[in-house]
Amino acid sequence: MTTEKKNYALPIAIMFALFAMISFVTNLAAPFGTIWKNEYAGSNVLGMMGNMMNFLAYFFMGIPAGNMLVKIGYKKTALIAMAIGVLGLFTQFLSSKIGATTDVFAFGGFTIKLNFIIYLLGAFICGFCVCMLNTVVNPMLNLLGGGGNKGNQLIQTGGALNSLSGTLTPLFVGALIGTVTAQTTMTDVSSLLFIAMGVFASAFIIISFFSIPEPHLQKGGSLKTNFTHSPWSFRHTVLGVIGIFIYVGVEIGIPGTLNFYLADASDKGAGLLTNGAAIGGAIAAIYWLLMLVGRSISSAISGKVSSRTQLIVVSAAAILFVLIAIFTPKTITVSMPGYSVTEGFNMSQVPLSALFLVLCGLSTSVMWGGIFNLAVEGLGKYTAQASGIFMMMVVGGGVLPLLQQFISDSVGYMASYWLIIAALVYLLFYGLVGSKNVNKDIPVE
């Protein structure tokens, strides 16, 4: 019997685009936050609320997204995710048109407007979208590539595009905003929202016409398997779940707070009087670019250097970088690249601390894979359950940065990085001690 070999080139290209869109949509929240922060008299907490809502959706959607793959398959889950993405982005756009003069309630001495609530709702809806896409794109690319080395190669390529998108997003937002003023609104960045909606809509139409292999689709009448244990029975997995929660918070918190710091022209911030948002966006982009570099290096050495060793080294290095950033006075400056629509690329003098915080991108790039690999090692049949739990813990990317902004509002931007130090110390502990499987007596076959 001859099996017809299908050409999945176009669906693969669409999955690559969606891989990039995950990072694009996620990384809009922090630079958009500079607009809302300015509207609410420099409140870093309110500025980071969009990011919080984006990641909060993971907590509610992590496990259901995995269940959707089993019940309705990859294709339908991806289509639903893209439709939700368009809705979320359009809702964010509506925040530039509706409710700017309508008071809703008082919070922390501020009168919250309806447009801000609409924006937060849009960010929350987008969070559902990217959570579902995160659940879909990795296994779908592996399937479309036929598994094995080819499937892994497609996943790595998608990951590189994801990092590239994360690099460009804060750069684009910063370039459109320039210097945040009282007149800066979401209207200034609406073009990015419409581009993202266009990509999702195009991908939806194309994927609709292609048949996708669905080997994990649950057939009617199939029985649910009952396990005697769960991922929570393994100490190294439980500690790894905490590690994922902390890691995503560190990954988002470092560049997000740095962006706020550089965009803040007051004495509290970096003191950049012109194009602060543009410079902050460009420098935050370097952080994401270094994550791409770090992932490439890790891919090259992972055959010889264990995940545990990599996690230990990068955690220790990140602790050193952040400590230097905290203790370096902002009067000590360094020239780093910035960008604005009017002036293009140019070198700007920024506090030396920015350079060391950007270097943390080399470290954080390795952490997700390292923690995940160590946490699921030896789980066997419990690995799938653990994956859903890990997806829920991505909510840490909303919780920790928000907590960091509470600290920065109270005692300053650089002091808030002590929270990052504490988080990195935990990740170092996990690499050194917590990642060891002490429950090998539990049967996993």
C-alpha cells in the first residue's frame, strides 16, 4: 500500500508565523505599559497591569488548553486561539476610542477610567490566545516535520523566530511612542495592533483549508487512564513547578522594569530627557536579542553540557549581573544603541546598570528548557500531566513583575531588583539541589 506524502510547507510557514506572534503579542504589554503608567501619574503598578492580565490567563487556560488538544485536536484549537487573538487585539484597540473620560472606580489614589479597563480586558483575552498557541505550536511543528530530528529542527527554527519577534516588539513600540508625553495614547501604537490582527486573520484562513495530522485526538468511547500517583508525588517536579513560576517572572521582570526605568525622565528614573521610551524599547530589544544568542549557544553545547550544569552557571551569572546593576550609580553611564522615528538608530548615554541587566538575557534564555527538562526527568507516564501544570505556572510572568513594580513605586527601580536576586537564588538552589529525583521508587511505566 502506498502512502501519499503531503506537502505541509505552507502550514509550517504559518506555524512559524504563529510562533513569532506568541512573542509579539506577549511583549506588547510591557512597552504599552509606559503609556498607561504616564496616564496614571507614573504608577508602575498600573503600568504593569496589562502584563499581569496577559499572564493571568495562563493560570486559567493552561490545563484546559491541553485538554482541548485531546478533545478537538491541534487544528481546531489553533483556529479558536487565532480568533480569540483577533478579539483581544481589537479590544485593546477600542481602549484608544472608548471611555477616556468615563470614571469607573478609585484605586490607590487614582481614578480608573473605562478605557483602561477595556485595555486590561483585551490583554486578558490575548493571554488566552497565546496560552493556547503555546500549547499547539510545538507539538504541531513536530508533527508537520514528521517527528525526530526534522521535527526538532522545525521547533528550534520556530523558537528562533519567537526570540526575533521578542527583540523587535519593544523596538517598534518605542519607535512609535518616542518620548512619552501627556498626549501619548494607545492610538499611537494602533498600527501594530492591526498588523497583528491581520496576521492572525490570514493564518486562520490558510490553516482552515489544510488537513493536519491529529494522532493524539481522543476518539469517542476511549477510556480515561487512572494513575496511582501524579506529578505532585515527585519532589523535583514540585520544586520545578515553582522554578517555572519564578523563572517566567524573572524573564519578564528584568526588561520590563528596565524599560520603565529608562522611559522615566524624572529623578526616580534614568533621567533621559528625550526619547526615553524609544531608548528603553531599543535596549529592552537587546535583552531579547541576547536571549536568541543564548538559545543558539545552548543548542550547540547541549549535547555535551547537561541542563543542570547550564542552569547552575547561568543562574550564578545572572545573580552577578543584577548585583552589579543594583550597586552601580546611575551617574556612571555607557553608550548603547537607541532608536526613534525622527532620528533613526543612534547611540545614547544610559546608566551602566542597563548594560548588565541586558546581559541577563544570555542567562534567562537557557532557563526554561533547563528547568523543564530537569523537572520532568524520570516522570514517564506522568509527563503529560506535568506539562499542563507548567503551562499554568507561566502566570508567574504576571505576578512577579507586578510585585516588582510595587517595590519600585515604594523604594525605587534598582531596589526592586532585589526581588529578582531572591528569585535567581532559588533557581540556583534548584540546579544545585532541588532538581535531583529522590522519588525513583515510584513506578512510571
